[in-house]
Amino acid sequence: MNDHDLLERLAADAPAPRPEYATQVLARARRARHNRRLAGMGAVAGTLAAVAVGVAVVVPTADSGPPPLPPPGATTPTATPEPTKNTEPTKNTMSIDGTHSATAVMYALVIKNVASYRNSDALRLPLYLLDRTCAKAPVAVQVERQCSGPTLPKAVRTDIVDLLGGSGVVFVTDPTSVMDHNRTVIDGVIVAIGPARVEGENAYGRMTVYRGLLGAEGWSYWLRRDSENWTVVNVGSNWIS
Amino acid sequence: MSEDDRDHEFHRFVSERSGPLLRLAYLLSADRAAAEDVLQTALVRAYLRWGRISSNPEAYVRRVVVTVAADERRRPYRRREVSAAQDIDHADPADPFGAVEVSQRLRDALRSLPPGQRAAVVLRHWVGLEPAEAAELMGCSAENVRSQTARGLDKLRAAYAAATGESVDSGR
């Protein structure tokens, strides 16, 4: 074996692109071009919305993107394969569909699982996601102490909102902006995402669901991926306060 | 060239070349999820300039992949946090005492390389670039590429030898 063979052996571990990969990348690229044109025209790509007390940043949803275009070479518009969208993913699995970043799919699956374990109606309430990951394991009860970590890239945030269905999912920079004077989260829950540690096919991490005076819960997760999906191996509650 | 023609050309390019490019992204990032994100970002960037990429789009995309992979490594959120889940059992429940496979050891060795060494090894010995070409992509000197390549290869060879008991020929 020589050096090239050694690297070939390593490269064999790389994921293989799915057959529809080119179509999905093209759809995403068109969306990027559309957004860039909007920005060029002076339109605001994201919408700023006042959320209760303070200001929260609303990440643009998939609805703000361009209408689906036919793939090159398609004879009729009706033949357009829509980008795979996780509108109704199963509880424990979420597809890595190529139109969203794999990192966003991983976080979205965890958030969806935690929210559904916490309360089956939780996803119908506004879900305030901190746009910063936690600097360390999110165990502090005071949620504002948890938002000192690195900020998730905008593309990942946009994908997470898209994957979770858009409406009712809001990224906030300052968690106190969605609390009332009693530090109760106004009509929703705050989710602080712990940084995921990815080792090969496994990803581990923690997150906190925070409801102000109504309490907080710490969760840990363990996901595993194959070429197509992230799957939950275990999501469990560690502590409740 | 109309937008539809450009889209068609881009689609064909991605269909034909995404396999090797994904392998390049994987070798540079040593992480499957990160590799997919890196390639997707690189392809979207390339698409936005597709009309101005004249002769060799693969070389252009490869250059963007190298840049994006380096950028991703510098992002704070990509830095590995060791505090988050140290107490979680990482063992595979189906085979908790299983032997560490050769490929796993090689993967670990690749992941343990500093990004510069990894990029130098991959560009020189997998892509097949000359030191000067790799240096241009990496934004450093050819001498630097040579030394980073040598150090990175030493570590990979050592990992392979430790896992299999066989040595690696240093020739290409």
C-alpha cells in the first residue's frame, strides 16, 4: 500500500451523494440567488419583529424563497421533483435531504424530539431558540447564562426553522426579551441548544428547555446517522428544576 | 448563455462530479456531516458565479471546497466541546468490547491532524497537486506544503502500521 492508497481507503468512508443530490443543490442555489437578488433590490431578507418585550430576530422561512422552478431538461413543470422537505418526519428519524445542512437536520431532530417529549403541544406554542449554542453543558437554570457560546451560522438557523415548520419557531438573541416581569416565558418555551459532539456516525450533546418560573429541564441526546437519516438512539431528561 | 442553460450545465456538473468532490470535502474535514455542509456551501457559491467560471469548473469548486473547509474549521461552533457529554456511554451497545477497526484508527488519525497538515496531505497525495499548486490553494509557501505533507503522512503511516503491522510505501 502506498500513500495514495491509504488516502483512498480513507476517502471510501465518505458519504455517497444521493441520486437526487444535484436537483436538491440546484434548488438551494436558486434560493440563494433569489435571496441575493432580493437583498440587492433593497428588500430585507429577514423580518424584524417585536416579540413581546424586547426584540427578537425572526429568521426568514422557506416561504420567503422563490417558487419552485422546473429542473433543467424537464419537459413539463409538473415533472418538477420538489425538494424533499421534512414536513412530517417520523418521531425518531429525520432525513438528510440535501436541501438543508446536515448539522441543521441534526439539531432540528433533537429539538423536535425534546419538544414532543416535554409536551405534545409544545410545538404548537412559540418555540424560542437561542441563536447561540451553550458555551458548556447547559445546566444553568438562568437561561441567559447559557447564551454565551458561539452563534449558530445563519444558514443553519434558517434550515432549522424550515425543518421545524417555520411558523412559531423564532431565534432569539436575548432570552429575557420573551419573558415577562416575573421571568415567565410568554406563551412558549425557550430552548438552549448545547453544542453537539460528532464522532463518526454518532452525535452527542445536551439542551435545556426553559419555561421561566414554570421550571426548566435538561436533556441529553445521542443520535446516529446513516447516509440518509439522523436517528435518535436516546433522548432523555437529566434534571428538572 | 441563458439562466436555464446555466442551470442545466450546473446540474450536469453536480451530477457528474459531486462524488469526487464530496470525498475531497470529507478528507479535508474528517467528518461526514461537515463534508456535506462544506460541499453544499461550495457548490452554492460556485453557482452564484457560474457564468464567470469559464474553463475548469471542477478546479474552481475544488478551490472553494478547500477555502470553505478551512473557514468551517475556524468557526467557533465547530470546535469540539468536551464538556457536553463526557458521561454519556459512547460504546456501541451491540458490541461494547469490539476491536477497534483499522478504518476507525485511520479516521481518528486523519481527524487528529491539524487542518493544514490534512489539507497538504490530501491535496498532494489524493488530488495529485504539485507543491506550488497546493500552496496557492492553501495560501502558504510550497516549502510549507512540503513540510506539512511530510509530517501529516508520518502520522497516517504510523496509525496504519499500528493497526495492521504493515508499513506504507512512501512512493506515490
